[in-house]
Amino acid sequence: MIPLIKVSVIVPVYNKEKELEKCLDSLVQQTLEEIEIIVVDDASTDGSRKIIEQYQKKYPTKIKAYFNEVNQQIGKTRNRGLKEATGKYVGFVDGDDFVKPEMYQAYFEFAEQNNLDIVTGFYDKVSKTTTRFENPVFPISNIKERPNLLLEIDYGPCNKIFKRSLIEEHQICFEENLKYEDMPFVAKALCYAQKVGHIEESYYGYYIHEESETTTIDSHVYDMFQIMDQVQKLYEQVVDKEYIEALTIRQITRYMLQQKYQIDQNVKKQFIADGYQYLKKMNPNWRKNSLYKKENFVKRLVKNHARLLKLYCRTN
């Protein structure tokens, strides 16, 4: 009798040959036996496909491999993995990251013990040093009981597992034509989840390349406006407007600040200007949002004043 799969782990891969073996080793060594590792190669041009084929041959009962004929980008690649998943829960690991051996057993047992739709936890940012990202800890709850979850949870999918029935019932998938596809996926799952829980441990290692900041800040940063339009519409009948506005302020100002790493000076200047216009259109008095005002004073001081923010971002 074939054992039921408890967790399906979806691994999108594009040109990750340097880190891929470490990633796959960390998955095949999971203490949870009833696991499937769904690796989707997005038409890599390096040696990633060869590595995947070697691991599939070595671990035929654990690894399922799929290969896109042409590059589809990460949203479509993750969605293909979702279509192939059979586990009670699904998780995501990027091809250059890694997880501790106990991760999915700990997540699965915590989810089952508490009948959770989503489990999240801390994660480590790994470069030359390791820094733990400790997002706020919260009790088991849902967004209606605890609207502050909108601000407490992080919007990356990789330090989480999601009940597959929740995803299928509400037809939750990743954006395929916009950057920052993670956020609406997590936001939708959070919106419909009945119970969300937090593990106070870090099992996920998020690998940061030296060039990560500069290579990810480009003209696609404008996609964040469309992403936030979606999230605002999703939650407008679910939580008080104050929470939606606070989340929007946090996300838009975050990417305004990241223009510090923007190479194109024209994009840098224009996005900062458009960011302020977006917030003003949302609410002319956005700076007075009571939840936003709980942020660090110095950070708010920079965000609130265009001249200081431009100075921080070194605009010409």
C-alpha cells in the first residue's frame, strides 16, 4: 500500500547549479518520511537539469521532476508544481535555499495537533553570516479574530506550509505576469484560513546572493502597485480599513526605500514620486494612520518626508 503523502514540497529551479545539491540534500534528508519533492526546472541553461535528473534517479520514490520547455518565470513554475502536488499540505523551497532535517515533520505535527490551515515560522538569512528573521509571534487565530495578522505575518511562502484543500477550494495560485507573486498568494491563503499558527523556531535557510539587492530592484518594482490593489480589494470587506492602509503603507514605503539600490536614476526618482502619489490617493492623511504611527520614529521620519527619503536613496 502506497503511504499517503503528508507534505508536498515544491522547488522551482532556474540556473541554480551552484546551490541546488545542498537544497535537494536538505529535502531528501527530511525526518518526515511521507514527503514528496516536486522539482520544476524552468528551462535552466546551466547544469541544473542534470543535477535534478541525478537526484530523481537516486531517490525515485521521493523526487518528482518536471521540466519546462521554455522559461515560464517563477509564478507559472510554482503553479505547475501545485498542480502535481498530492500531499495534505504543501510547502515551497527555492532552489538555492535549504531547510533543516526536522522542518516538515515539525510543521506537519504542529498543523495536525492544532488543525491548522497555515503554519509559519522564523527563517535565517544566510550570506557570509547568518541572521535570524524573527517575525512577530502570534497565538493560533485567523484574520477575522485577529486583523493584526495582516501586519504580523510575512508574505513569503517558503517558511510556511499550507493545507492543500484550502488552496484548491479557493483556487489560490501565484501571479504569473507580475513580480512579487508571493504576496497575493500568501494574502489570499491568510484571508480564507480558519486557523493560522506560528512555530517559534527557524528551520528555513534563505540564501542571499551578494548582488541580490541590486538585481531585484528594476523597473518591475511598479508591479507592487498592482499587487497592493489586489490585496486591498481582497480585504476591503474582511478587516477594518486602518489595517489595510497600514499594510499598504508598509509595503509601498519599503520599496521606496529599496530604491537606494536602483541603478536606473530615472526609475528611482519616478517610483519614489509615484509611491507618494499612490499613498496620497489611498488616503491623503496616510501619515496619521494609528498603526503606522507605531513604527520606529526614525524610519517614519524618513518615510514621511520626500526630501529625506530621496537623500537616503541618493537621488541626483
